[in-house]
Amino acid sequence: MSSPDALPSPPPPAARLIGLGSWLPPRQVTNAELCTRLDTSAEWIRTRIGITTRHIADPTTATSDMAVEAGLRAMKSAGVDHVDALVLATTTPDHPVPATAPTVAHRLGLRHVPAFDLAAGCSGFVYATSVAAALIQAGTARTVLVVGAETMSAIIDPADRSTAPIFGDGAGAAVLGAGRAGEPGTLGPVAWGSDGEHADAIYVPEGGSRRFPGLPPGDGAGRYVHMRGNVVLRQAVRHMSQVSRDAAAAAGWTVQDIDRLIVHQANARISAAVADALGLPPEAVPSNIARVGNTSAASVPLLLAHAAANGQLTAGQRVLVAAFGAGFTWAATTLVWPAGLHAVS
Ligand code: UT7
């Protein structure tokens, strides 16, 4: 039993966003270029998905290479040269074994820090951020580097018009540090979930332990993303709208309190439908899908970095971040945008 004179224990730390970085491979593939090899049109891609160009990694660039670049920039943005842990959100690790995060940590000079991959599809970065925040709240780490990096071009069939126009490559990263609850930049409670009933709505048949007797091994199709786009589109709108409401409520906000919605860049029509469902005007919903495409787990940190750099996220704004992806998985969280955060690209 504590004595009546005992000092109250200090409140647990909250996780605060202190750095943002991004990196895109230099090569851009325009809709016009895609039209030279696919039965599609630049107009269809622009109006049905909202994309005009995307960045595609050259064949010698893997996810770890992009993660290192984004991680370096996020640490520079935070003004730190060390972190206590690294979480890498990706669906395109360099190899099935080992995880990619230890390679990234090693190349960043983060000698021997705990580092692990987290696979939650396009929701991966919000999931990873929430896990990192929990490490900070528990006192396990004081700073965590969270990276979302994807080489989608490695798992997209270049001849498939239903997926090739959508996805792009890139990496974004954030540094979380220990702060005080209620301070600008601290992350609110996460709202998240999953529904494995739709595991086959976006999936890559080969490369894991499940074998498919119907697929000749190594015929090519098995290593690519198969997607039932229309199912994904409807579920994405439904779940991102609901999880956004849940995260706002968990933060003690109403939906009308949201100044900016940072929503996973899956399809401009999905973002518009979520904004509409929440009653948010277009100017409250920054977007970069037109020039980067859908970069899966890299999408949210890339948009955070780009929106911060171009002045669409400013100190004091109440920001809600929401994502949805393969699994299905979905997640959302909140923060009040902090002053003095300069994203590095
Ligand atoms: O990040 C999470 C993972 N992914 C997503 O969130 C993606 C979510 N889904 C989508 O963005 C959309 O469903 C797509 C962009 C994939 C497709 O748009 P849609 O409006 O749902 O089209 P649809 O699949 O219902 O297809 C409509 C038509 C079909 O032709 P028919 O059967 O009506 O004759 C497709 O064959 O559009 C055709 N189509 C295309 N036509 C020209 C599909 N892809 C293309 C294309 N160019 N690239």
C-alpha cells in the first residue's frame, strides 16, 4: 500500500509526431506510357482512379533501399541520429525471409535496435504507428522510426489493366518521440479492425505457405496481385468512413471538428466518397494520388509529408488519418498538427 505522502506517479508518456520524410524513385510512368502497352486510355485512368502519373522503381531498387532513403529524411526532419526501435510497414519485403526492417536499421546505422516488419496491406503505416505509439506509452522506447515502403511494381502484372494503372512505388517515414498527453502532435487513440472473410479480394497467390494446386508453379500469374476492385472499392468507402467516425469519437471529437482528413490514396473516387460520407469539403482532404498513385503502406506517410511540405497541414489543425487495405484491414487515428514540423523530401 502506498503511503498517504507518496508523490503521484507521473502520467505515462504519449507518442508525438516529431519528424516526417519521403522518397520517390525518380522514374515517372505516365498514363500515356501505360496506354502503349495496355488496353486502356489515359482518360479512363484519370477519371476512374484519379491518377495521371506514378513513380516506378528501377529493377535494382528494392523496398529496403527506399525505406532507408525515407528513414534518413524523417530522422533529419526530427533532428535525431538515433531511435530506439524501427517498424517497417510493407507488403513487398525484399525477401520472404528475413524481415526487411533489420536490414533498414543496419543501413541507417541503428546498431542492434529492435526492428520488425508489419504487414497490414495499405493500412500498414497506421497499424505500425499505433504499435510504435504503444511502445512509447509503455516506456519500452522513447523514439521509434516508422516507415511505410512499397515496391508494388514487383508484384503487379504489367499486362493487367485492372491493377497496373493503380499502383506506384515509394516510401514515407515518421519519427515518433515521447511527449505529454494533450500536447500538439501526440497521437490520439487508434480505431482499427480486420475482416479476413475478404482475404481473397486483394491477394498474391504464391510466395507463402499456401499452395494452389490449380496454378502451375512459376507460371507468373501466381506472383502477382489479384484484385476484385469493385468489392474493394465499396468496402474501402464503408470501413474508412466508419473507422474515421470511431477514431474521432475516441479522441473526443465530432466529425465536424476535423480540419484535415488524410486518407489512404487508393482511388480519388474512394477519397471523395469518404469525405462525402463524413460531410467534409474537398479542401479538407489533401491528395497526391494524381502524381504518385496508390503506394499501399507508403501512401499515408507520403501524403502526410507532401501535405505538410505544401502548407496543407498547419499548426493547430485537427487531423484525422485513415487507411484501408488488403486483409481486409482498416485503421484511423487523430492528432493536432504540431508547430515546427518540417517534412524532408
Ligand atoms: O489500396 C487498397 C487496394 N486497392 C483499392 O483500393 C482499389 C479499389 N478499387 C478501385 O479503385 C476500382 O474498383 C478500380 C479502379 C480497380 C476499377 O474501377 P471500377 O469503377 O470499380 O471498375 P470495374 O472494375 O467495375 O470495371 C468497369 C469496367 C469493366 O468493363 P465492363 O465489364 O463494364 O465492360 C472493366 O473491364 O471497366 C473496365 N476496366 C477498364 N477499362 C479501361 C477495368 N480496368 C480498366 C482500364 N481501362 N484500366
